[in-house]
Amino acid sequence: MSFANQFFVTPVRLLAPMEGLSDPLMRRILTQIASDLGRPYDWSVSEFIRVTQHVLPAHVIYRYVPELKTSSRTQSGTPIHVQLLGSHPQLLAETALVACSLGALAIDLNFGCPAKTVNSHRGGSVLLEEPRVMRDIIAAVRSKVPSHIPVSAKIRLGYSDTSNMGDIQQAIADSGADWLTIHARTKTQGYKPPAYWDKIAQFTQLPIPVIANGEIWNFEQAKRCCEQANTAHVMLGRGAVTRPDLIANVDKPEITMTWAQLLPYQLAFLQGEAKHAMALVGRYKQWLAMLSKGYNEAQALWTPIKREKDRESIIKYLKT
Ligand SMILES: Cc1cc2nc3c(=O)[nH]c(=O)nc-3n(C[C@H](O)[C@H](O)[C@H](O)COP(=O)(O)O)c2cc1C
């Protein structure tokens, strides 16, 4: 069976990889909410794991993707794919093989990261300027990992502009990638609206599934994105953190989650796994700041909580 028939029978809805934001704890909570709303994510992708000098050992991969120890699934059963980032085809291929030996369900390759440190080491979006290297990386990983494990790529529309989209498309076609996710902006466009969904349509000429991503915050945008991008498949990023009900909402706008319904999940987050309570407080504030764009109640909570350092006090605020 082809991967298209196996993974893309119906429109897929994915939770985006977001380094420092959709970490294992956030993935656990957001995928739980999606499942409880009756529309589980089809899968999510891990934060990128950088491969620079050598093949990464198991313990490093486990640190980024602890779900590998539970059949590569979150507690609610959502599959997590492993994302790698780097510029060295063989190191990436060998590391992908290690990840597969640990139970990775799929390998995704990052060609979209805009971070300076990453780009200066020829990783992430800078490789959009070197489509042949992209092709070699994907092809090396594809030929190394077992044939039943999909290998996908996540790209932007280009680095500084969209002038080499044709070459990027050809590189993907030649690489053997099993599917492609496109964040509909160039690296230079960063994360600022708009996203150029219509530019994705060109890539749908490829014989593999294409997933559209970027600037989907509500039902209408998801619908317009799919129409303009000419694909039924979407990946949700910041919108899914800001409105955790977005996943259900994109297909059934009548499904929403109230602030009161969201509170138990916030408490679960505050009681989640972390190095120490302070780390959880920081992470929760990051989430609350994003939630305040989606919920008025979060805005009201922000003022008393923003200077609070004690986790128990925050929990008390949430319970009152
Ligand atoms: C904080 C943050 C971290 C991100 N980290 C990653 C990453 O590790 N791997 C990746 O492929 N994309 C990463 N992205 C990009 C997102 O996956 C997504 O493509 C982008 O946010 C656009 O979608 P959105 O407009 O729905 O947020 C990151 C984005 C953000 C905001």
C-alpha cells in the first residue's frame, strides 16, 4: 500500500513542530484536548533535533521524543513523528536509522528553520537555496531507513524570495520524499502575516501528498487555505496553542471549548513533567500569553499571574 493510501485517506490535521513550544508536555496536553473533542490529530511532529558533527545516540533522541518509549504515541494515542535538521546526508541518514530502531513511525526533515545559529551551520531554511543538497539529504535518508517508514520534508517557499520554487519542487520530486509540508512563507517573511497559501498549489502537481501550513487561526482561514493551496491537508501551528479547540473547529466550527472547559488541561499542564516547578511556571506563562489572544479570560488572568513565580499560587488562581 502506498503511503498516500495509508496516511492520507481522509484530510489530515496535524499539530506542527514548534521548538520550545510544542514540547512533549504541550504535545501531550494538546493532543489530549483534540482527542477529547472527538477530533484527534492524525499525528504531530517533534521539535527539530539537530544533527551536526556525529550520529546522535539513543539517549539524545529519547530526550526530544520521549513518546518513542510509548509506541511513539502521546498518552491519548496520537502518533509523533521524528524531525531531524542538518546538512550532512549520511549523518542524517544514520541518525534517522537510530530513530527507527527506537520505534520512530516516520522521519521528517526540516528545511524551514529560520534561526541564525542553525542557518549559519547550513541547516534549516538556508538549504532552500541549495535544492540539490536538499535532494541528497532526503534521498540519503529515504534509502537508509526501512521502506515501510515514511520520510517527509517540511519546507518554506524559499529563503529570501520565491524565485527558486521550481528548483525546490524538482528537488523534492527527485528525492523520493513520501510527502511534503509547506509553510507558506519565505524565511525572510518569518512568521508575519500573511501566508501565501496560493503558492502551495504549484507543489500539488507533485505525485505525493502536500500539507499546507501557516497562519491558520480559525475555520474560515483553514477553508481558504485549502482552497487556495489546492490540498485538503493542513498543519496547525501557533493557532493550535492559542485556541486548542482549533483542531476540531477547522472541520466543525460549532465545536468550541470554553475557558472553563480548558481549565483542567491548564492545571494538568502545570502539574506536568518538567525539570523543576519554575520551568513549568515559565512554560505556563508562555502558553497563557498565547491563550490571551484566543480567550478574554486569559487576558484577565495575565495581570495577576505575570509576576507570580510560585506554581502553587498560579494553580490557586486557576481554581478560584
Ligand atoms: C516557536 C516556534 C518554533 C518552531 N519550531 C519548529 C521546528 O522545530 N520545526 C519545524 O519544522 N518548524 C518549526 N516552526 C514552524 C512551525 O512548524 C510552522 O511552520 C509555523 O509556525 C507556521 O505555522 P503557524 O502560522 O500556524 O504558526 C516553529 C514555529 C514557532 C512559532
